[in-house]
Amino acid sequence: MAKKQTEEKVEIYDGGEDDSEQVEVQEEVKEEKPKKEKVIKEDKNAIKRQKMLEAVEEGNRVAEQSKKMLSGGAMIMEGAFAKIHTYIQAIGTGYSTGLLVLGEAGLGKSFSVRKALNKLNISYEVVEAYITPPELFLALFRCRKKGKILLLDDCHKLLEDPRCLSYLKCALASTQELNNGRTVTNATQKPLQDPISGIYVPNTFPFEGNVIILTNVLNEKNSHIKAVISRLDHVKLVFSEEQKFKIMDEIIKLPYSSTTEDERKYCLEYLHNNSKMCPKYVINLRTLKKLFDYYLFCKASNNNVFDASTFDLMGRGLLDLDNDGVDDSDIICARELEKRGDLSREEKCQEFMRLQEKARATYFRVLERAGITN
């Protein structure tokens, strides 16, 4: 019995040695854990550094792009041109019979349309200012072939003449196949002779060309005009005064005749400073060009020395500023009084009212016109 107990104790003891080995293994695992945590921590730091580098690179990329971004005025011009360009591209590829571009004078309708036509290498004929019904019929005949465009640029009363509208409705007729089935018909019995080619034009001919109409005004209440414009795509150019000045900020960066950028900037500042005083005159891009021409004249006519007073005289006439009760003598009087350092502003005002027999409000309009701010 005693011998068996001893053997059992040995077995128990042997089992205890196995437990000690397991404990040692567990301790080894515990020792390895900090190493794994350290590796993970290093990986996180590396990822963090990588993300920081990527953020810096992205910031540099955005900064570089922002330098290349168009200014507000350039984006306005580019947006308007892109819209016109898209519609003309649709015409050129046969997905549209024509286009109507509506907008006030001097906004660049003609420039934008011709630029798009030239860029797309589309053949076109231009008729400007005025056209009679027979002339329109002949012009449509000349542009009857596929891929040819008749550009009617602000033709006076084009969309008011019933015969012109009748020809346009025929030329722009919407058909299942856009470039087939359109026929222009002249109701007169005698064939017309084309003054350009000298040939006699038949009273009826198929029309596969396209028409672009540019106009400042449009009477959309007229049912016949509605019938024409319903056959056309439409682009309406409308810019606020703020947008116009943003565009002009870009225009003065472009060369014009022999003017410098500083001289063009002077003209723009003059227009900006006086625009609020000419509510009856509509500011447009053409206004700035006229001021450029005035500047050149005022410099050339004075031995290449700019004459600011003559420029102001012509500028006021352009902007219709002389209709606010202020005349040249008022400005001269205010400037002379301004030289009197012994008089206060109120005393100068009273003297102006006495000499010119004008109201107090007129005096302060004169100061603004004359550029007197003190």
C-alpha cells in the first residue's frame, strides 16, 4: 500500500511539472505582447505621417489650381460662350435647325457667335442691319445647302414682317429628319434674280441649311413670331451691372489699339465712378470701347498729352450725364470755389447757389461730377 501511494505522489508531482511549464509559456506570451503593441503603435504613426504628407500635397495641388482659376469676369464670359458654342455645335452636327440669341446691345452676341462658328469651322453668310423679304428669300437660297448657315445679325424689323416670318417658318420647319423635307416657297409669280450670282432663283427650293438670329428685342406676344421661335433653340444673354463690370475688368487686360493697360483702367474707373449718375443710359461692353477711343482722341489732339477735361466732356455726352440739371458752367464754378481756402464747405455752397441760381442739391451733384470729395 505504501508503495502505491508513493507512485501516486510521483504521478501528481509529474503533473505539477507540466503546470509549471504552462506557466512559463504564458509568461513568455506576456513578454511578447508589449512587442506587438509597439509594432502597432509604430504603424499608426507611419500612417499618420503619410496622411499628413498627402494632406500637404493636396493643399499644394489646390493652391496651384486656384492660381490657374479664371476670375469672376472670365468665368462669366466663358460660361456665356460655352452655352452658345454648344448650341451651334448641335446645329453643325444636324441636331438643330437654328438658334436665336437674345440680349441687349453691346454684350458680345455677334462676337461670341462668330467666334464659335469660326472655331467649329462652319461656313456662314452674314446679313446685318436691314433685310427685305425678297433679300431674305435670296439669302436663304444661297444658304440652302447642308452645312451652310445664314446669320441674321440684328436685322431691323426682320421679325415684324409677315413675309420674312413666313420664309423663316418654312426654313426652320421641324421635321422627323431635321435636314430633309424643309421647303422655302415664294408666293410671287416672277422668279427673283440673285444680285450676287446673277442667276434667277426658283420660287420653291428645298432648304437643308440653318439659320441663326441675333436680336436685342423680341415681341413674344406675336403669334407668328412664336411660331418661328418655337422652331429654334434659345440663348438669352442677360448680365447684371456688377457682372458687366467684372467682364470689363478682363477686357482692360487685353490690348486695344495703342492704349496701355493703365489708360484702359482709367477709362473703366471713369465709367464705374459715373455709372450711378446715368440711370437712363444702359451700360454695356461697347460703352467701354467708346471710352478707349475718346481717350486716344483726347491724347492725340493735344500733342500726345491726355486732355482730361475734353475726355470728361465727351464721356458725359456718351453717358447722358448732362440731363441731371448740371452743366459745364456749374462744374467750372464749383472748381473755382474749391480754390478758395478761406471758405468753408457751407460757405462755398451758399456762394454757388447765389452765383449759379441753382438748388443746394445741385451743388452736391456738381461736386460728385467734378470729383471733389473734400
